[in-house]
Amino acid sequence: MVGSTNGYDQGGVAAYAAATDLLYEEQEKLIVQLRIDNILSTDTANQLRHYLYELRSQSEIDVQCGKVQPIQRFADVLLKRNRCDLTIPLGSGGSSGGGGGKNEIVTMALMESLVQSPIGATISSLFGKDATLHEFSCLMSDSGSQRQVFHPDTPFVENGKNGEEEEAAEAVLYTCFIALQDVTMDMGPTTWLPRTHTKEMHERFKDSTTTNNEEDGGGSSPKDNLIKNQQAVLGLLPQGSCVIFDSRVIHCGTANRSNDSRALFYFSFKNPKVLRYTGNPASIRKELGDAKVTLGSLMEDLISFGRGKGSPLIDRLGSLMT
């Protein structure tokens, strides 16, 4: 199994998870939401945060002067004021791909995340090593950003391509958010509604029909009642910690009332069994998304990088960045 080089086979993941703070452990044998601490070292988290804010500044300049289109640097995000979704280059190529070898910190962060922690083995145990890198970005919520509306990143779809009903029970993406600084209550932590990834929950979430029945919460809709009554979990994370979650889980970013910007480095991998469109555009550089990088090949490259033997795949991807 991918990742077993570092001792994180499936049994190792289970043992490690038992010692961490589980937001929700399992449902129908699929992890819905999981927190793992100490993914990134303090030094790596600090360096990556600094690099990404510099990249954001340069990307804003490139967009303003017409050098690139906004979509080439920033993905769509709900409530854009004081909030952005900065797509990240991998490798050191390209005119605005990261500035020579400066963004080697991105490779280092990926190595710590996918190889030196249980994340890679966890996703591999769920999706297999043929899972593809679907998103690679950083959510930044500045001081003054407002609370988002609740939303899933991908909808629940009854049938997949060619009516393959078995896809309905399959997670489409698993997303990993990694805090690049401590995320405190006033910094706009993400709020999740665990176990809302199912067909029933998505149907309730889409039903805004109000009722006058007091037993059903008169004047409220099924959607209102779901949001009001479902147990919520706040993403109050120490620096370097992560949350892995099913992209169908309903969640939102809350308002940042602090004086600091909150950065969440994140990536998602797509289930190779799900052939259809996920339901939302991916937050990833086009060149990287088009490359269809598999989890197995990326982890092998990162293991090579960690051993000082280079990273030919990442170098090749870097040459594609614009």
C-alpha cells in the first residue's frame, strides 16, 4: 500500500487515528470527518504561509495589469470580499509559477502531509493509489470577511455516469484542510455539520418550503431545521493540524473578526470510481489539473524528494506552470 514505506499502512492509520481528535470517525465504513494534529512542522507551516501570501500579492498584481486572467490564479469562492481561493503552482517552472526554486516549500509541505503523516495512507485506504489530485489551493480569509452560507462542495448525486447506482454511496472527493496558523474562534473557523453527506440530508438541505406546523418548527423549512438542529463542529485547529472530510459534508466559513488573516492550505483527491463531473469547478491550476496526477505517483515522487534523490514528476509539472 502507498505510504507503507513510512509505517502508515491501514493498521497504522487506524492506530494513529485512535490517538487523535476524531470529529467523526466512521459511517458505513467510510471516514466522514477526521482531525489529525502535527501534520506540518511549525517551520514548514510558517514558511509556506509566508510564501503563499507573497504569491497572492504577486498574483493580484499580475491580474490587475492584465498579465493573466483572474481564473488563472484564483478560484471562485463564496463571499469574495476579504476572502480568496489562491491556486498553488507545483514545481518551480513558469513565469509566475512561484519564482525559481522558491516554492520548494510547497513540495516540502506536501511531503510532510502525504508521506510523513497518515494523510496519504488514509486517502489511499479509501480511494486507492489511483485517486487523482483534484484541488490544490489555499483559502485565505482576511479580517472583516463575513460568514458564508452553508454549502456542500459537491452535491449528492443519485446515479453516476451511465446510471451506475453504486456511485451514489461513494464519496466523490476527500478534502484535506491544513491550518497554517492557529485557528481561533475569532478568526472565522470552518463550521461543519457532520454526517450531512447523505442523500436524505441533501434533500432536506435543498427543501426551503416553510410549514405552519408547530411540531415541525412552525415557519421554518426542513433546511432551516437541519441547520438549527444538526450537531455542528468548529474547526478550531492548532497550526499544522488538518481536517479530512467528505466533500459532500455541509459546511461554511465563519466571519473573521480578528485582526489577522486565516490561511488554510488544502488539497483534494478524486475517487477513481467516480467518472462523472463532481458538480463544481476544481480549485487548481489548469496545467496541474489537466495532468491527472495520481496519489500513488505523487507519493513516490515525494518519497524520492525526501531521500534527496530529486522529484522528476514535480519537476515536470513545474515546467508546465504558466
